[in-house]
Amino acid sequence: MPSEQAIFDNIFQYTADDIVKYIRAGITTYERLCDPNNTYGNFSVDVRRQVKYILENSDEPDWVKACEIHTVESYQTYLDDHPDGIHRDEARLHKQQLFDKQAEVAREEELKKANAEAEQAWTQVNRASKEELQQFVNAYPDSLHVNEAKDLIRDLDLGSFLGVGIEALKKRIKDIETDKRVMQKEITIVNLILDEVGKRHITKDDFLEALKQDHNIVNSGVIRSLFDKNFIALDDFASIGIDKAFIEAMLKHDMPQQFQVPIPISSINRESTEIYFWGIPSSGKSCALGAILSVADNGRVAASMFKDSTCQGYGYMIRLATLFKDDGKVGVLPEGTSIYSTYEMGFNLHSHDNYVHPITCIDLAGELVRCMFKYDAHEDLTQEEAAALQTLTDVMVNNRSGNRKLHFFVIEYGADDRMYEGLAQRQYLDAALQYIGRTNIFQRDTDGIYLLISKVDKAKLHGAELQQELRRYVNERYLGFYNGVKTICQQNQINGGEVGILPFSLGEVCFQDYCRFNASAAEQVVKLILERTGGERQGCLYNILKIFKK
């Protein structure tokens, strides 16, 4: 723009609009232009009138023009031209609103650009590296992945105390399986596995390798869900050596046998040898008993088996035994029985040398060992726990029969780190021994006490090497319990003061629910039962047997 003096000197060349523009720009004023000493009389009367009119009457047209353009600049022009205009407040408001909107758009564009950079950076971050995660948080504090990164950092911090990786995952799976507070165990385990892979704490290959080493780290329901979610493919099963027959059972949704809760018993009234099976939930106790019953009934070790249909657990005995068939086919293992239920199963075994062995097997409630602990620890028992403990007390103390007795404690091999309400299998067995000793359950009518170590196929040993491993295992993990039982045997002259350690396996088990049954271990137990139970010549019990056959 020209200087004021240049305007004075050339006033005759400018239009009224030009002069108004210069006045509004603050270069000069109307009054100074009207002074003849400045413009030398060249500011004509006609132009002077036009300028004055525009200055006095342009507020409204300029406002309309500013609103039509509707930009920060148009409202600023109005304010510059009419600092005291009637629309100055509205102009300032519109200008600020437009300015704020422009700033917001700029911020959004900047954020969009930053998010794009963050997204690219996030794909490169190692989720298992606390250092890389923290660098990402520092570099991209506004990223949508910041909270996820912070959660992963927290998990890694926890992992430094609790452990991460496949071994930690396996332990957490075991904890979920035994936690009574978790209602939907399979869903919880599936989500845990997928979450650990998503966080890169483990890889899919880590999980498959663990499944290769132990086909039973999760059950068939979990495997089926992982398959349905495309986490595991059919080719993966073949690559880790899982037999096609187990895959077919899983894909067909073969379901385990379920059992009804029995009527409680208060005494054993059959004249027979009573054989008690003890074990915490998931120890394999019921499956071991089913395998033993199946072998007792197949005619190879014993000639025949006559079942007592009047006993409380008759249906349970039949259903349990029929699940185990030594035919090379894959069968479905039974669903876990009620942990508060005790089953009584009476039968007579006929040996091949024509002796009859009256036997009553008692599958004790799996919760008993924990009930014993809670009782002695003065912890509150639920109604179901109290009832389970009362059944044991009635049968073994209050209404104890005069029958001879054998006891098998089923202990799961390799389950030492599995926790049940905060305590391991060993602590509950030790506590149960205190209760048993105090109530004098093992008396001189007991002929033998055995530790039946289940799931020994995990040891991958056989024969003398397996026996040596089980001896080492008991000495290392359950020596206190073993010595306590041995002391009871010595004090009560049970089995020459010795405690038997017996290996037990169902055969090839996969996904916890499917089994290709191998009867060899169960056959050894049935042979032991025939050896340790009193038999009578068939003629002596002929009339009784006729009743059993009906």
C-alpha cells in the first residue's frame, strides 16, 4: 500500500473505494485528507462525499459480505473495517468458531498421521519385550494400542514372578481344572491359550510341542474349540503324532458316560472282603476302578464275575466296567463322578481253580481327603462335605463290619504341582493320614494298603526301570505319607509292615477323554485281589451264587 504522503500527493488518482480502503487500513484519516494543507485542494467534493457515505453506511453490507464468505479472513476484514461496527461481537464469535474448527481439523489430521505411524510401529513391536513395549508407549502416548501395551508390560512384570512360557501355561491350566470357583473351565482354558499366543508369551508351535509331549494337557472339549476356532488344523495333529482314531473321536463329539448321584450308604452288610479306593478328584481313581472291574469281568484273570444287584452302586459298577474294552478301539473315559459320592459295588469273583471270592469295592468320595483336612483344620465344611465325611465315619468307624479289608490310595503321577484350593495333593494326603490315624480306620482287620500310582505312562518307562522310578518318585514327593502309612502297617501288623507301590495305566489316553485300553496294569491288580482275598470252594457258596445269578 502507498504511504500517507503518496496518497496526499496522488489523491486525485484514487477512487472513493480506494481511499476508504486506505483509511480502514489506518494509513490516513478522513479528516487529514480533507485538510487542504495536505491534499492541496485535490480531494474533490464529490469524492469526499462518496468516501464519507461509504464510511458511514457500509457496516451492514460489509457484514452481509463477511457472512457470505464465512471465513476467518472475512470476519477479520469486517472487524478491521468496522472496529466499532454493530456486528463486531458476532464477527469475533464466528471468527473464533471457525478458527477452533480449523484447529480441530488440523489436530485430527495430525492425529490420523500419528496413528498411522503408530499402527506401523505396533506391528514391529515384540510383545514379549518389556523394553520395546515401553519404548512404544513413550513414543506414541496417544496410540490406541497404549493400553494394550501397558497391559502386556504388566503381564510381563507378573510373569517375572509367576513365570511365562509353556510350562507356566500348563500350570495355569491345571489350576483352572481344579479350581471349583471356575464354572466354565473349558471356555476359560481356551481363552487363556489364545490370549497367551496373542500376547506372544508362547507360540502355536510351543503349544503343539507340549501337546506332542503330553497328549493330555487339555481335554477334548478344549481341543475341539481350538479346532473350531482354526487355531489347530488336522495336519497339526498328524505332525505331532496323534493317532487318527483319537481325532475321529474328538470330531464326532463322543461324549463321556455320566453317573447319577447315589443314595448315601451307612454300612457294608455283605460278607466279603472290602476293598477301598481313595484319591483326590482327578487322580484317576474312578477310571482305575472301572478298568479293574472290566478285567475282573472279562474271564481271563478270573473265570467269572457275579454282580450283586442289591448293592447301592450296582448301576455304577455295570456302567463303569463296560467302558473299558481291551479290543484295540478308542473308547470314551467316564466323566468325573460326584466328588461327594461314595459307591458300594458287591460281586463274587470265581477263580480258575474253582474258588469264590466275595468282594465289595467301595469308591470313596474324591473330596474325602480334603474334607479330612478341613475338619482337622477347623475350617467350615459345606453340607455336601459334611455328608461325605459322615458316610466314611459311618462305614469305617460307627458301623464298621467284621470283614477283611484292603485299601488302595490312587496317586496321580506327575500331578505334584496341581493345586486344590491352595494345597497340593501331598498336603491333603498327609492331612488325611492324620485323620485316619486318629480315627483308627486302619485296624488289624486290614490285610493290605497299597499306593496305586496312576498315569505312569507319563514316565515313559517299563518293568524294573518303572518300579525304580516309582520308588524314587514316592521317596521324593510323598515320603512322609508313605512312612506314615508304613508305621500304621507295622503297628497293626498289616501286610508284614510293608506298603505296596503299584504302577497303573489305562493304556494310551488322549485329550483326557479318550482311551485305547491296555488291560495289563488292571490285570495285575485283579491278580493281587485274588491272592489277598479269602476264597472258598464253589460248593460252599452254591446257594448264594444261585441268588446272584437271578
